[in-house]
Amino acid sequence: MKPLLPALLLCLVSTLARAGIGEDGARHLLSRTGFGANPAQIAVYAPLSREAAVDRLLSHTVSTALTSPPGWVNEPFDRPNQGNLSEEQKKALQKERNDHAQELRGWWLEEMRITPSPITEKMTLFWHNHFVSGLDKVGVPQLMYQQNMLLRRYALGNFGSMLHAVAHDPAMMRYLDTANNRVGQPNENFAREVMELFTLGEGHYTEQDIREAARAFTGWSLDKDFSFINRPRQHDNGDKTIFGQHGNFDGDDVLDMLLQNPQTARFVTAKLWKNFVSPTPDEAALKRLSDLFYRDHYELKPLMRAMLLTPQFWKSQGQLVKSPVELTVGTLVTFDLTPPDWRAIAGLNRQLGQDVFNPPNVKGWPGGEAWINSSTLLIRKQFLDRLQHDAAPIRNAFQQADGSMDEAKGREARINRLVQRGLAPVKLQPDEWSAIYQVRSAQDTARLLLAVPPAQPLPAGMSGAQAIGPLLLDPAYQVH
Amino acid sequence: MFQRREFLKALGAGLMVSALPNLSYALAPAGYQRLLVLIELKGGNDGLNTVVPYASDDYYRLRPAIGIPRDKVLQLDQHVGLNPALSGLMPLWQNHELAVLQGVGYPEPNLSHFRSIEIWETASASNQFLSDGWLSRLFRQQPLPAGFAADGVVLGSQNLGPLDGGARAVVLSNPQDFARQAKLAGDQQAGGHSDALSHILKVEGDIRQAADALSRPAAPSAIMAKTNMNPADAPTAPPKPNGAFQQAIITLATLLQNGARIAVARITLTGFDTHGNQNNTQNRLLTELGDGLALLRQQLQAQGRWDDTLVMTYAEFGRRPRENGNKGTDHGTANSHFVLGGRVKGGLYGQTPQLAGLTDGNLQHAIDFRQLYATAIEDWWGKDARNVLGSRYVKLPILRA
């Protein structure tokens, strides 16, 4: 008996490790690393082990967007604030910029909805909120588009390369005044924020480091087309003392010094943890992860793989508040919906506090509980309420006598509906949704939609389709 | 029970006019019946170009490109004057309702937007980290009496600032929409949930409580009784707002007129981080500020409650005395602020900026911002500030008895 026990245990443990993550696990992984969780995707991931599921996510990443951008993104543009324009011309230009900005927001939200790699977009959004630039100050939507391309290219690549690229990025150089930083006339904006918000975090540098680093960044400028240009005559060639080192440093030297400091790995790892795992830091796990990140020269995929495989990640259901984009785009993903005009979804997210391409300030959206206040919570609920009000009537049309669902009939109905009316699927179809995804009961619906049990228990005897409305309005739908 | 309460209410409405909510403010000697309005000048308003030391040659030496010309300044005395964009504040100054505070800051200043505003809003020391706003701490220790719609309302920002971390705060854009939408908030009990879900349940509770009070119809008769106005002069339709800041002012005034009881309103005016081409931006923002505050005074005077309103501006920091190379200013330290209201003792307080000999340096503070908070807590509300602020601060003599 005795020698058998360890062998049995071992067997049990390895079975557990190999066992599939199940629908709950799949919904958790997909919702955290993407936007919502479509039941079809849940079915793909549920049988996989944790490792296999995470590896599948990370092996299907992309570095470009699938959605075609608006035509104007590559057209030449006029510099903002031109002195020689009449009031009317200025107004027309401003209107065009606002229209473009709104199209750009719609374009990105649509990409989040249809991307084959939601984790790529999720990371792009994370970097947008890390290397913050905003249209308010950048002024030119084309530049924000270019920056978005850059962030997607490096989204799961190398953090160090991304830092160097972002520092040379025209939108960033306008946003943090790098382009105005000249010898004898330093502007500290970028030097401060690169340390405080992009790499080390507050408390790991001195005011002198900032002043001297600002001198090192002098000479980086923008030409008349807003492309990066190095202007050696504007560079301060004097000796600088930064982090106790002396030399005639330039901007890239400063960035390398920041990357040599393991505090940068710690700072970025902790921020990713807070975004993907839990608002509560776990010092031991963070140390292990940030050591790995530093050792791997800031490669992001191995870090994300290790983070998503921590036991803490798999125990963290319901600990994060959904961001506005996660809530809105995620709901559309979950129910196979496509809005007729993405600009409306962009406007909604702006009301909810997440105006993409225009974070509130250089620190970005604080996130977490700050997403929810009395105003934003009511707008969230209004959106969800509207969705179920506009939904097709529930007749439980595809429910069979034994309680199972007629999937084939549900699909047929969907196809007929789309063909006959030539409509995009804008309207929630509870009957078809529950038939196609075999949602038999209210419990099935809850498992697909909620990370934690509903705060308001459902009345007994509801069908899967009927449960959708009350579960969308349940406070538990706001967390994941 | 119900009948008796209804009876008392009717009695109050008919006979004892002073029991109406709109009248109780002026009669109460102190307490949370009095309103505190905080105006956040987000981004770090440049105090030196707001309250201009126009008699100082050092000022013009440090600001050759962006200094406000001597002949443009609205003079307050022989040394300092207001930025001309603040002309809306001059009637208040002339009426001794405007206190101008120079050199407001704190020891060991931090130049990060985010850390410094946290210091201001949590009322912490520079090296101390507190997680709740100073008003949340006050209202936890010394709560508001029953019958208040909320501890405070937040306008122009999604961020609760000094009301973060526990206060019953309602973020408002439009009170009517709020009351209508509030029906979507459930009535689950908090408890046994993750922090994230508990937070959502708490907000739902705050919404339900506030919605009731905010949806009450206006009570113009009470206002007229108080101010002896004839119906034709009664404030009916509020004026058309000019910009988001004035919109927030109107929203607040409407809310108060409708009888909603709150102790605090915080209004945010943003865009003051003027690293480049400062004067255009600051001119626009200060115009909004001055005209907006004048509108607030006019509205609350019409409601008869200007004497029970105290308005204070704040910001994370002031800006560097020496301008940068882009006709802008970088982050600085001590700053100028305004306190205004019907009971404010107008005048200049603090210390005119010491600019002599200054090159790259920053200003020393003369008034600790926690002195202002202590003044509001003790002299305005009649509450104890010691435990809220962690120590005793010398109060400022800016209020009339």
C-alpha cells in the first residue's frame, strides 16, 4: 500500500496538469487576454491543458492589423497651427481632423472585434496605455496611426527595442515635447516621463538625473514632414552626469542605461501583472517573472507565457474590473455582433472613460476600480440594457423536448436571416445564440458570461436564452 | 408612522418655512450644511502668470517671452495683479470676497503630476503614502447627518480625487439623466465578493441613494421666500453655459436649487500643463475659470446661499519661474490659489514669490496646503481636523465670523 501512494499521487497530479482547462478556464483565459470570450473559441480552448492553451494563444500572434485603415492615413498632411490660415480654413481643418480621429478610433475597435489574435490587440492597447500619446496634443491623426502600427509591431516582441522605437516616434516626440528640446533650452517633459512612467517608476531617479537626461535627448527633432531627424547642432555635447555615470551621452545612451537597470524589468512586469492577473501584487511571483524578463533581454512572449501559467492567474477570476473596451467590444465578440457604425462604439467608450487614441494624460487610464463610478456604471448598464431591449424576442424556438438545443436549425435560421435581409448581425439573437452554442440552461449561460456567480441569483426555471438579459445587467458581468 | 411623518412634512411646508431644505443653510452656524466647492486646475496652473508680480524686474528677467506686460495686469496692489483673463474675478475682489493666496505648497515638493496631486488629494506628507482622499477620511471620522444625497458630487472629471477611497461621491454630467438611469442599479448587498465586485455593489448603493434626492423637482417657492423675490425675478431657466466648465457650474447650481443636499462639489478644469506656447492656452483657461466663478457667485447669490459657499482652487503644483525654450514652463512647486465666497475675508495672503537671485530654481512655499484644509474643516464646517490631517496646522484668517 505504502509505495503505491506516491505513485498514485504523481499520477493524479500529472492527470490534473494535463486535463483540459474546461469552459471556465477557457472563458477566463480568453477574456483576460482578449475581448470577451466567444463560445466557439471557448470550445476550442476548453479541452487544452493550461500550457497548450497559452502556447496556442502565443503562437498565433500577428504584427499587423487585418482591418484596412481609412484611406487618409498615408496621405500627406498639413502641419497643425499654421499661421497663414484664415479662421474658416482653420475650422475646416479642425473638423477634418476630428472626423479622421473618430474614424481612426472606429478602425481600431473594429480590429479588436475581428482580429484573429485578440492578445495582439490587447497588448497593443496595453502599450498605448504605457507609452501614452494623445490626439489632443499630437494633433495629427496620421501620427497616431503610425504609432499604433509601431505598438502592434512590438506588442509581443522586445520591450527594449520598443522603447527605443517609441522614443523616436513622431507622435511621442510631439506629445512629450522631445522635438522642442534643444541645447541651452532644455524641455524636461520626455526625460521625466520616460523614467517615471515608461521604465523605472517614481522614486528610482533624482531631479538631477532628469535635468541631465533632458540635455542628452537634445537634438532629436522632427523635420517639416514630421519625420524623425537628428540635428547635431541642437544637441548638447557637454558632459552629463546621469545615474552617477559621466559622459557625453545622447538619448539612446540614456535609454540603454534605463534598460540596464533591473528596476525597469520589475516596473513593467508589475504593470503587466496588474493588467492581466490581479490588482494585488505577489512579490515572490513578480520577482521570479521580472528576473526572467531581465535575463531574456526584455523579450515579451516568454514573460507573458510565464505570467499566464502562474497558479495565481488561474485563481484570479473576477478580480479585475472590465475596462470599457473589454466590456463593449467583448460583449460584441461574445454574441457575434457587428455594429453598423464603429464610430458609435468609439463614442460610447469615450463616455465610459476610455477614449482610445486620447488617454486623459501621460499616465494613461488608471484602470481597475477607477473605471467604475456612478456615472460610468450607469452608462455601462444602459448599453447592456439597450442590447437586450433591442434583442430579437425570445421564443426558445430551437429548444427540443428533452431540453437539448437544435443547433442545425439555429444555424439555418441565422443564415436565412442574414441572406434574406442582407443585414449585418447587429441585433442580439438569444434563440440562435443558445441553439448554435448548445446553451441549454441558465447555468450554461452563466458559465459562458460570468467569471463569478451572479450577485443577484436568477429566478428558477429560466431558459438559457432568457438568462442572457438578467446576467448582462448583473454586477458580476462588470468583472472578469 | 407614515401619516405622522407626512403630517409633519406638510406642517413644515406650510407654517415653518425655515424647515425647507433651501433655507436651513443660512440659519445653521456651521456644519456640513455649508458647501465647499473645490476647483482643480489640472495639469499645474502657472501661478506666476495668474497672480503676476508685475513690480518685480526679476519676473520679467525670468520670463522675457511669456511675462504678462505690466500695463495689461489687473492690479491688486503696488506689487501684484491678476492676469487680464481673470477680469471676471475683479468684482469679487472689489467686494472683498476674494482671498488671493501666494506661495501655497508643501515641504520637499514632488514634481511629478501624479505623485504631487496624490499628495494634495490625500493630504499626505511628501514621503508619506495614503490611500484615501482627505475628504473621505473626514467623512468617515465625522460623517454627514442623514438626509444628504451624497457626501459630494464630482464634475468635469471621472476621478474622485479627495473623495476617493470611501466617500459617497457621485460623478455627474446631467442630473436628469442620472436619475432616470439610476433605475438600472440593482439593490444587492455587498459582502463576500472580490474587491472589484464589492466596489461595483457599493457604487450601485450610492447611486440609488443619490438618485432619490437628485430627481426631486425644483422648489422655487422656497427660494423666493428666502430672498424676498417676486416670482418674475425668480431664477427660472439657467443661463446658457459657455464651455464645459460653465456647464459644470450650471449643473451644480441646478442641483442645489432642486434641494439636493451635499457637503462638497469638486469641479475640474483641465489643460494647464503648459510646456509650450503657454499664453494662448492659459489665457483661454483662465477666462473660463474667472467667468465660470463669477457665474457661480451670481447663481448662488440668487439662491441666497453664497454666504454659505466656500470656493477653493487647487492644483498639483505651480510652474518653474524661468520660462523654457518653447514659450512655456516646466513643472514647479509653490503656487498661487484663490479662496472665494460670501464669508471670505478678501485680500492678499501668503508671500509674494521671492524671485531675486533665482535662475533655474523653484519657489519656496509660504502656506502649507494643509493649513487651507484645516481652515475648511474647522472654521468652515466646525469639525476637528487633527485626525484627518495627522497633525495640527495653523489655520488661515480668511473667513469672516
